Amino acid sequence: MARQQKKKRQTRYFDYSLLFIIIFLICFGLVMLYSTSAYDAQITFKGDAMHYLKRQGFAFGLGLVGMFFITFIDYRIWKKFGLLAYIVAMGLCTLVLIPGIGIEHNNSRRWLGIPNTAFEFQPSEFAKLALIVFLSCLICKVPRKMAKFSTIIKILVCFVLPIFGLIAYNNLSTALIVLGISVAMLFVASPKYGQFFMVGGVGILGAALFLVLPSAGYRSERIQMWFHPEEFEKGYQTLQGLYAIGSGGLFGKGLGNSMQKLGFVPEAPNDMIFSIICEELGLFGAVCVIMLFLLLLWRFMVIANNARDLFGSLLVTGIMAHIAIQVILNIAVVTNTIPNTGVTLPFFSYGGTSVVFLMAEMGLALSVSRGIVFEPEVSENGYD
């Protein structure tokens, strides 16, 4: 009888705050994408100003269906598919590198697709989600061994570096995000933080050597372009993005009134959309966008801290790391705080594959929130 009363008194939880933030970001992102892409779409696609908006809207619609489907599935079921997801991700990332199979755009072979159709997707986007699920499963199997430095190294060398290398061959920026997600999850799972400073030191040294080697080529050029974008032809994008940010002022020129989106900023609907946000909505709009992402990360932190088990906590930690790293890198690139590299802004940048898998991650986070159970405190006399 007492056990039945206890079950009745348990309160199931669902993070409606997270759901509201996600929906608001989707709507805000679609508005800004249309504002940024309408001019380019009208010229490129024979007067169809809504081309990018329609494709992105379809991707978000598909992603929302997937998100709600995943939300109402017990997240613990994905433990069974962690290794399979990792193997599939490795296989797809390998296929991209094979000439004739991988699809090339802008001198980069990063896509797979069905011949004679418009269907294309980036395996690297799936690899982010697959690695989050796989590492969560792996860490849960050896939680007590995570205190050993050797365990961290084994996971990095045996599982993270292989997929990092496959992605980095054609897409270094995404590979760095994958590496950052992995390190963040291992950092949270390990009770000893000192060993990560050693790994970080080795990583910085390796990155420095990677840049100064004779084979560095375009990478060393990007470093030089970072310091003096005006001296390089490829620095045009960075300069135009900075002009857009600077001309926005405090409150911007108004929604739809950007001048730099009229063919001046290359890839405005994709990597550089934050510069158009700054131009049209000003510093106020840019701060609002950043605050929205901070609210999103705060809800992830709340869910991770209260998750039913370690697996759920690690899943949300990986998702939180993914969003945080990608937002920081995108804004840093647009403001020329770091060398230029192709990183999209979640919920805002154009890209169907990234949207679908991003919404799948949101579904996982909401599923973990559904697993949280609160039991109200009971006083000695039996009353709350």
C-alpha cells in the first residue's frame, strides 16, 4: 500500500521551457534565413525568392516530426545501437572520400546522395550524433575506469581519432567540432581534471606543428589571412562580414534592409548569417541571439544534472557541447576572432542535413527530460 502511494506521489517531468526555446529559435531562424536569402534566391532560382525558405522549412518540418518521435521513445533504448551508429558513421565518412561516390560542391567532397535525385546529405552531421550516443554507451560501461589517464587515451586513440581523421581529410572544421564534443564528454565523465591539461598541451603542440609543416599549404595561408584579410583575395568574405557587423550599429538597419546580403557577403545564408543578423538587428539583435543560445544551454545543463542515469546525463552533455562549440566557432569566425573556417550557426544557417540531425538531438534531450522523476519531500508526520 505504501509503495503504491509513493508511486502516485512521484511527479513526471517534461522540459517545456526547452521545447519553447527550440520552437522560438526555429521561427526566428526561418525569418532571418528568408531575410538573408531572398535576394540571392530570386536571382539564382528564376524569381523564386522563397527557395531557401521552402527547403529549410521542409527540413525543419521533417526534423520536428523526428524530434517528437524520439522524444516519446525511452532514450535508454539507444544504448543498444551505440556501436552500430559508430560503425555506420565510419562507413559513410569513408564512402565520401571515394571518387565517384562522394559528391563535390565548391571544391569540397563532403556529401553523399542518390543518383539523378536532389537528395544529398552530409555524413559528418550524422557522425556528430552517432559519436555522442556511442561515447555515452562506452563511458557507461567503464565509469570507474574513467579516472585512469590510460582509459582516456585509449578512447581517444581507438575511437575518436579514426573518425576525426576521416572527417578532417575534407572538412577540418567539422572534425574539430567532433573532437571538441568527445573531449567535453570525457572531461565531464572523468573525476580527474589535471590529465586534460596534459592532453590539451599535447593537442596545442600538435596543432602548431600541423600548421607549420611544409604540407600545411592553405592552412598557413588562412592564418596569414586572419591577421591581414585585406591583403588576400579570399579575405573578401571576412571583410564584407565585418562591414555588415559594423554598419548595423546598436539597433540595426531594420529587418530586410541589409545591403551586404545583396551579393557582397559570400555564403550569407550559410556560414555568414550572423553578420546579416548584426546588420539588420544591430548589437541588440546579436545579444538577443546569444542570450537565446545561453538559455538553451542552461536548460541542457538542468536536464543533465537531473537525468535519471549516467547515460542520459552524458547524452545531454554531448548535445550541449555540440551546440556550444558550434555557436562559439561560428560567431568567432564571423567576427574574425579566429581564422576563417566553414561552421554553420545552429537553427539559423541554411542546410537540410544539419537541421534534421540537430532536431534529432533536441528530441534526445527532451526524451531524457521525460525520464526525470521528482519525489516530493515528506515530513515526519506524513504530510508534505
